[in-house]
Amino acid sequence: MSNSLYRSPSMAHGGALYKSPSMSAFAGGAPFGAMSVADLGSLTRLEDKIRLLQEDLESERELRNRIERERADLSVQLIALTDRLEDAEGTTDAQIEANRKREAELQKLRKLLEESQLEAEDALNVLRKKHNDACLDYNEQIEGLQKKNAKIDRERQRLQHEVIELTATIDQVQKEKHAAEKAAERFEAQAIDLANKVEDLNKHVNDLAQQRQRLQAENNDLLKEVHDQKVQLDNLQHVKYQLAQQLEEARRRLEDAERERSQMQAQLHQVQLELDAVRTALDEESAARSEAEHKLSLANTEISQWKSKFDAEVALHHEEVEDLRKKMMQKQAEYEEQIEISLQKISQLEKAKSRLQSEVEVLIVDLEKAQNTIAILERAKEQLERTVAELKQRIDELTVELENTQRELRGALAELQKMKHLYEKAVEQKEALARENKKLQDDLHEAKEALADANRKLHELDLENARLAGEIRELQTALKEADAARRDAENRAHRALAELQALRIEMERRLQEKEEELENLRKNMQFEIDRLTAALADAEARMRAEISRLKKKYQAEIAELEMTIDNLNRANIEAQKTIKKQSEQLKVLQASLEDTQRQLQQTLDQASFNT
């Protein structure tokens, strides 16, 4: 069945072969159960239905080809009818007969067109019905597969429940073993009294106790190592978290430093602008001061000149000199006042200049500090980036170490599980020895009674000692047999557990395979249904469009033919009217000609008679 092929309806013209998705889903050749055989049978039925649908599509395609051929024939007939109509334009009777024939042929064409439409609609209905039936069958088969899947899920849940019950039973057995171990520890004190008679057994018990202690110590070491690994992992996680916090803090500090740097640069730019303004004002005041000093020197020169003149003319014009002196004193006072005001302004400007220079120096110092801080922060940023890279590398290394530690931990846990199995074996041996100790205690009690009797009778004591020796040999033999039986039971239990584990794994694997197969089958069937639905809808749409187009075309041609026939009929009627009118005119002309001939004859007769 895996080699069966069918032709896709969408690729029928191209000749391409399409392989069934339901077959490709099972092409791997994996073993199937009874349910898989049933699924394959259902898939075979589905493929048969698909082939039937394909045959229906082929018949529909043949019907459409036949309709095309009939349409071509009708076109030929229409062309022939047109030629015949053109040939029949000569005579009126032939036109009427041809019109009748054309009307009859047009009726036949209409009837044939209606029959083609009915056949196409019937074929479409049949195809739609078959498609719906196939969809219902597919849905029923999908529901059946879903029910089978639900049944498989229930079976899997039941098996899981059984596995859980078996696990609980094993845990209960382990608890009972632990309780028996505690009971055996209580009986160890009583077993010391039997050391003289069961020395070999006590040595064996001591060996088992040492082995158990060694296993317990190894178990404790492994648990301690696991705890250390967990602590180390927690420490690594904590270190990773701290490093992430430090990295985030360094980023925030770097962002703060960047913001402070931008603020410092803005403030420095503002101070530089203010300093430029102050320098401009200082230059202006210096120019004003120099100008004032120049005016003062000119005034002093003028004063000295006036003073020399005054000294020369003091005798001549004492009063004028006094007036001039007073005026000069006033001017000098005014100049001095202006100079003082200029000096005050200059001192204020110098103070402002010194203050601004101090502020500029402070800002320059702050700028240098900010630049140093920025450089430090950039170096810290680079250091942090290197630290982050190192931390990432360290984290990767720690991750690798963690993975290695986890692998080692898994190995240690596996070793611990092995040790646990050995410990359980030792516990079972200890339980067997405890049972033997109990038996030996009973034998010891009997031996004490026998010793009491032996105090009375030495011969009976010898016999009892011989009996006890035989019983000890029997007990040793029974111990060996019990040990062999215990080992056999342990082997059977281990085999049963292994078989149960393998069975559970196999069941889970088979359930997973079944689920995957059912899911693939459902997807393939849904895809095939969708594809067939789309193909059928496409074919139906194309057929409807083609039928509608042909119907419109034929209706247009019929309408044109009817118009042509109507025109011919009107032309025929007009021609008949013209012929009738011409025949009447011909009759009138013939009557007139007869009258003329008759008059001419009468005239000739009269002329001949007169002659």
C-alpha cells in the first residue's frame, strides 16, 4: 500500500503523480499493532474514496469537454446559418422558409443549451453529494481515531496509575526495611551473648556492619559534597547578583558623571560668555579711564598754562584773576569729581574683574576637577568594562564549572543510588541474620535448658552437645540456603523492576509514537479534505463561470439572431409592400398603355378611314 499512487485532480493535465500523505506518514516501516492495521484499512478506504472522487472529477472534465465540443458545433452551425441567411436574402419566400428553419434551429439550440445546463447542474449536484458523503466519512473516521486516541490515553493513565502504585509499594517496602533495620539494631545487643557459639555468624555480621558504615559514610560524604556544591552554586549566584548590582551602579555613576560633565560644560560656557562680557566692559572702562586721564592731563596742562598767565597778569587784573581762579577752581573740582567717579568705577570694575577672575579660576579648577573626574570615570568605565568582560568570562567559566559540577553531582547521585541498592542488599542480609539470630536465641534457650539438664546428667549433656552441633550445622546449611534464596529473590526483584521500567519506557514510547501517528494522520486527512474541498469548489466555480459565460454568449448570439430575423422580416414585409406597390403601378401603367394603344389604334383606323 505504501507504493500506491493516485493522480491529483489539480495536476491531471500535467501528468504529475501525487503520493498519499496518509501513506507517507507510515513510510518508515515501524511495527504496528492491531489498531494500526485497522487504521491502514481505513486509510485504504479513504484512498478508494479519493480515487472515486477523482473519477467523478474526470467525468466532470469529460462533460465539460463535451460541452465545449457542442459549443464549437453550435458555433459552426451558427456560422452556417449566417451564411445561409446571407444566401437567402434574394427571394422573399426563401427568406420566410429560412426564417422558419432558423427559428426551429434556434429553438433546438435553446433546448440543447438548457439540456446542457441541466446536465451540468446534475453533475455538480452529484459531485457535491459525493463530496459531502466523503467529508462525512472522513469526519466519522476522524472521530473513530479520536476515540481510539482517548482509549489509548485512558490505557496510558491506567498504566501510569499502576506505576505509581508500584512505586508506593516499593516505598512502603523500603519503610518496612528501615523499621526492620531498627529492630535488627535492637537485637544486636542480644546477639553478643551468642558470640561463643556463633562466632562465624558474628564475624559475618561485623563485616556487614562495617560495610554498612562504610556505605553510610560514603553516603554522608556524597550528601555533604552535594550540599557543598549547592552552597557553592548559591554563592556563585550571589556573586553574580552582586556583580550585576555593581555593574548597574557603575553604569548609574557613569551616567551621573556624564550628566555632571555636560552641566559643567554648560556652566563653563556660560561663565566664559560672562567673562567675555566683563572683559568687554573692562576694556570700555579702561578706555574711558585713559580718556579721563588724558582729559585730566590736558586740564592740568591748561591749569598750568592759565596759572602762568594768571601769575603774569595777576598784578594787572587781580579781580579777573580771582574770578578766573574761582572758575578754574570750580572746573578743577568738577574734573576731580569726575576723576573720582571714574576711579570709583574703575575700582569697582577691577573688583568685579578680580571677582570674576577668582570665579573663573574656581571654575577652571572645577573644570579641571570635573575633567579629572571624567577621566577617572572613563578609566573606571574602562576598568568596569574590563571587569564586566572578566566577570562574563568568569560567569562562563562558572557556568561550565556548574555544568561539570552538575554532571559530577548526577554521577554522584547515580553512585549514591548504587550505594543505596547495596545498602538495601546489606539490610536484607542483616534481616536474614536477625532471623537467624532469633532462631539461634531460641536454640540458646534450649541449650541453656539442656545445660541445666547436663548438670544433672553428663551423658545427656554430651548427647545434647552433639545434637546442638548437628543443629548448628543444619542452621549454617539453612543460612547458606537462605542466603542463596535471598540472592535469587533479589535478582528476580531487580529483573522485575528492570522489566517494569523497560515496559514503562516501551509503553510511553509506543504511546508517543501512536500519538504522533494519529496527529500526522489527522493533519494529513484534514489537509487532503481541505485540498479536495478547495479543488471541488474551484472546479464548481470554474464550471459555473463557464456555464454562465456560455449562457450569456448563447443568449447574446440568440438575441442577435432574433434581431437579424426581425430585421429580415421587416425587410421582407417592406419588400412585399414595395412589390405590391410596383405591381399596382405596373397594372396602372399597363392599363394606361392599353388605353394609349387603343386610342392609337382608333386614330390609325380613323386615319385610314378618312383616307
